[in-house]
Amino acid sequence: MSSEGLQRCFVLHRRPYSESSLILDVFSEEFGRVTLMSKGARSKRSNLKGALQPFTPLLLKWSGNGSMKTLRQAEPISLGLPLFGINLYSAMYVNELIGRVLMAEVPMPALFHDYLHALTELAQCDNPEPALRRFELAMLSALGYGVDFLNCAGSGEPIEPTMTYRYREQKGFIASVRHDHLTFAGDELIAISERRFTTKEQLKAAKRFTRIALKPYLGGKPLKSRELFQAIVPKRSIGK
């Protein structure tokens, strides 16, 4: 799979290869997640050393048919997005989520735009939680993880804001008086459906749901971005 022209991309992760090259895991608008080798990118003469960084909008062109392509051309569209502190770690989490969950070379143009929107929001907001939850829900939708947040499973009755519901995997939500980590208030489900979170409780519920839904995709391997954040700021939670 070779790109015929320049593709809008972001670097998700980069690692050194040989004395002067880089291996890049990138998220592209038209081709999804792609692995590229950038030959000579670490050499002193390379004009790409500062450009092939996460969170910098790029135009890339590559060639090759194997699992690793060869980068042929790279142009930064703009400077890297201004991400600092907890918002930077949140963006690192989003990158790791894409790298862990998405299969290679599966086009997901809509999710690419959701990713761009999430990064833009993280570069501007004080609280990263809503942006993270919206992106996680967008990713689940792109993966085909369909859940009806507005109607009861089985009966089809509309979700009532004041009632409580219990989640059953692959079925949906049913009215319930039980209270455990699978139980959600009706107003929380409506907020998740609308991707709008006006209370802390709604944000916590969205986080709880996305953790439940993403667990099968992530498996038991811990997220490095979460471990890194907790090692540096152990008393705070990144909202992942």
C-alpha cells in the first residue's frame, strides 16, 4: 500500500532505528494507522528532526507493500499543538489508545477528524475529561461497538432520566434496582448519548462505561501513558 499523494497524518509514536533512522507509527486520514521507516531522519543533516513529532500536523507520502512502508516525503502543516501538563499526558493516552486498539491499515477518516478535534480541544481546555470521553466514544462507534443509550434493551422503552439501568454486554441497558459498577442513571446515559457532560457524575459515568467497553480491546496490558503520568504525579488521576 503506497500513498499516491501527500496524506494528512499525525505521528502517534516514534522510536530510533539504526544510527540515523526512525520508525514511525502514524495515524493517517485515508489509510488509518500505518508504520513508516524514515531513513536518515535522525542525522545531523536531516531537516525533519524537529517535524516528525507527535501532535504536529503533517503531510506525508510513502511507498512499499509490506507491513512497514518507507517515508518518501514529509511536510509539517503547522507548528505542533500547544499541549502541556495533564493535557499533554491526556493526548499521549489518546495516541496510545489508537496504537493499541486500531488494526493497521484500516481506513477510518471519520475517526481521524474526531482525533484532530480531540487534540484541538485538549490544546484549549482546562479539564481534559470531556475531550477524552468524547474521543473514546467516537472510537467505540468507529469499531462498531453499537450501544443504544436512549432505549431500553428488549422492551425498547425510552430511557427515563430519573430511573436506573444496568448494562449487559452485547445487549444494552435494562431497568434495574441493583447498584454496582454496571448500573447507570438515566440522565447519565442520555448525557453519554449526546456527548455532553454538564455534571461530574455524568463524566464519571462516561469514564466508567468507556473503561468497561474498551477493556476487551486493551486486554490486561497496562497503558504506558497512565503509568508514566501516575509515576510523575501520583496523587492525581488523568481521567483515563
